[in-house]
Amino acid sequence: MRQTALALRFTSLCLLNALPFIASPAHAGAERDLVEAINDYRAHPRGCERRPAQRLSPLAQKSSLALPMGYGGGLRERLKDSGYQAVSVRSIRVVGARDAEEAFDLMQSDHCSALLDSQYTDVGVSRSRGEWQVVLARPVLDSQVGDTRSVGKTLLAQVNAARAKPRLCGRQRFAAARPLAWNASLGAAAQGHSKAMAYGNYFSHRDPDGDTATDRARAAGFRGRQIGENIAAGQGSPSKAMAGWLASPGHCANLMNPMFTQVGAGVATQARSDQGVYWTMMFGAP
């Protein structure tokens, strides 16, 4: 998936730098049995030339990955319609299995490398008589990211760790800068913009109504004289978003700017959007 980011800086001089699958109780039990068999195989890999050196984490069963049998269209687009944005995905089908044990035997025989692929974290199973379908996927946003409050704390710690030592942003050299303090107004503005981008399916510092970072910060109650903003989309964790910003001269300069003393950040996800996850970090000076 293409990962994108934009940086925006304001100074005191105003310079701009289909149908759901419904399983019967018997089918649902059989689907759980197949997931358990796959997870047991990942914990004790055997009979596969490409088996991993260590046991793998179990896959989480997701109803959004249990696509109807014979679905049409692209797999990723179908998952987006069901509410799951995948960074990697694969579908496996077998025909002629009477129960979960036979279905697993067929999959283990012909698709063992896919079942033992460490990039996948989630699984969905569908069944129609003797036909079985397994969808393996990894979501855009890492499952361990947590809620927006924990994301804010993580980003605050990471930006201050970056500012704690000298850094070269493109051709511009920055000395170590003082740590930033969390500002609730900037945090609210950042979270609001991430949510607006996710649900509006756009990626820009200027929203569809024409409002800028300064407008959003003022509306949230921030009255500082300087405002800066970094945005990113498609990164699956705070660390990946921060790494992308530090690798970009414009973003890096915002992060290291000694004039800024306060920060707020937010993230929002929407599976049906183009990028799936949207990040915003706003900087300010009183």
C-alpha cells in the first residue's frame, strides 16, 4: 500500500511552509474447528518445507473476513466493503471436504506455506456444503496500537525522543530541542482532522470546507501564535508514522522546530477509505 505524508508549517508571519454470510450453528462450530486446527499447526509446524524456525502467533478469527462463497470483484475491495482494510491478504479454497479435519488436511497439503506465513494476523472462514474458504489477512492498523489516548501518549514520547538529540532534516541541521508538552486543544484538533480525512476519504491540510490547520486549532480553543501540522496516511503504527515524518525534511523540521513548545496528535481509521488509517500531529507555541 502506498504510504503518504504531508507537512505544513505556519509562522507568525503567515508563511506556509454484498450480502453477509450467515452460518448455521453447526457451520459456525465447524469454522471454529478449522481455525483451531490452523492455529495448532502454526504453533507446531510440521510437514512443510518452508516451515518457520519458531512457532507462530495464533490467528484471530474475524467475521469481516468470512466472505460469502463465490463473491465477485477484487478481494481487497470486497474486504473494504465488509469493513476490513488489509495491507496483505490471501484467499484459500478447497472443495470436497466433509468436515473441518478434511478441509485442514487439504489446505495443509497444498497451502502450507500460506498457513505458516507470519505476515498474517487474522483469519476468516466460510463454508458452503463441501466447499471451504479461508481468508488470511493483516490489517492496515496494527492490532496492538490501542485507543486514541494511548496513541497520543506514544506519539508524544516518540516526538520528544526525537527532539532529545541533534538531527539533520534534509540540509537543515537542528540542535536538540526541549520536550513538547501535550496540549488538549491541539490534540482535539488533530483527532478531528484525522477523523475528517478518514471518513471524508481525502488527504490534505485543507479540508473540503477550506479550513486550514490554523482554523482547526483556533476552533478547538488553541490561542498560540504559531501552529504547525504533519499528516500521514497508510502507516500501521505510531512508530511507522513517526519514521516517515523523520525521513521527510519538511516533517522533520516541524518535529525539531525549537519554537514549538506544545503538541497534540490523533489517528482515525475507516476501512472503506483509500488509505485506511490517517495520522495528524499539530504543533504550537504560546
